Amino acid sequence: MLIETERLVLRPVVAKDTQDIARVVFSDPNVVGMLAHNTKDPADAHREAERWTQIMGMDGDGGIWDDGGMGLFAVVPKQADDSLAGVAGFYMERDERGYWDGEYFYALGTDWHGRRLMSEAADAFANKLHSMKDLGVIYAGYWDMINEASGRLLARTGLTSKGRKPVTEEYDAERCRGMFDYDLWRLTETGPGEERDNVLLQAMRRAGAFVAEEVLERDEALKALASHYGSKVFPTDASIMFQAALDQPGMAYLEIRGAGATGQPVNSLR
């Protein structure tokens, strides 16, 4: 399945895209910081990319494309000579009645931010979803308060807000602790200044969610953040963010429901 827009070619990912996905997505801290991975080790970046191409690729072993569903697409700007700028698409599975349920997500390399490429892709995916006669429930979650652009993009794809979802309903405690470990690593790797303050803000958002759901202990989490940030005194906006995450546990949650929608969709494999 090939989808063309004014500026993009959206094509199913294949195994040979693994290295590009590892480089563009999983080796970019600004991208991974909004996902749910710990890829500070380059080997982990390649391993996660390979997992995506195996499960959701055209020539992978997930079977999504062969069975008539949609998996993960490479986002290729026409001006970029077939260079991958990111990925977007679905992890879908057929339910017991033959309808497609699953998750929608995307990841765009930092070099391509601010060009509205994913908005263009979202419009194309919206059309495809609305044309599926065997659509069940497609869902998405995102880190609201620090990534509201994702909420707008998901709405553009046709998903509507359904409130909040506990983080631990989507990811187990070990996965959450891995995200926190990655956030601490980012703090250590980022030099002092506005950029590190922004990384701290994001880390506080996620740490607050993990504390609220008792994955992390509050004082230990704050001590670790202070150590990696390099100061026991946090910027005011970071402290406010931590408290906001405690007060509003979980992540923002959206869905699009087709004619075959019943119950809950399949769990994330991201």
C-alpha cells in the first residue's frame, strides 16, 4: 500500500529500514523522550527498530499487511531523495469478529520538525481509516502537558478524546522505570541552559505520572532528578509540572471507533 500526498510518500516499512529507523527515531533523544523506550545504548536503538519492522513491517512476521490491515509506514519527503524522515502508522490485530483493533502512533526525526509533515500524513491516514469497513477501535495515548502538538495531530487523524488512561495500564512497571532511567540519562547528557531545563520539564512530567501510580517513590525520584540535573533547586515551572502530573495521573487517551467497535482495543506493542 503506497500513499502519496503533496509532499510525502508513505510506504510500508520493510526490514531494510531498520537501520534508518534506529538512527532517525531511536537514536534521537528528543524523539525517544516522547515515546516509551530506553535506548541510551545504541544496541537497544537497533533492537527496538528491528522489533518495529518485524512486527509491523511489510516483510515482517506480524502478518498485518498480508491480512488486509495497515502497519507502520515510512514517512519519506519527496524532496529528500527517498530518505526516511520518520515513521507513522498502526499496530493492528483482528479481533474475534474479524474487525481491526489497535494503536496509532508516529515518530518524526528532529531535523524534520516544524514543517507540518505529520499533519499531511494525518490527513491521509484519516481518509484511510474512514474508508475501512472492518474498522474496530484504534486508540492512541500521548504525554499531555508537554506534547500538546500530538493531541492536535491525533485529533486531525480522526481520534477523539476519551479522557485519561493510567500509564501502568499501557506499560508495565519495568517499562516505566526504563523511561525514567532514560530521562535521567538525558539530563546528564544535556549541557546547562534552556535545553536542559526543557529536558527536566519533560522528565518531571513523566516522573510525576510514575509516582502517582506508585511505580516510583516520590522522594527517591526527586533526589535522582536533582542529582542528574545538578541542583537541588528546580525551576518553578518544573516543580509545577511535577505536581500537575501527580494531580492528573496517566496520559491523555483518544480513540476512533468504526462499525465493529466493541470493548477495548489490543494493548500497545510499542
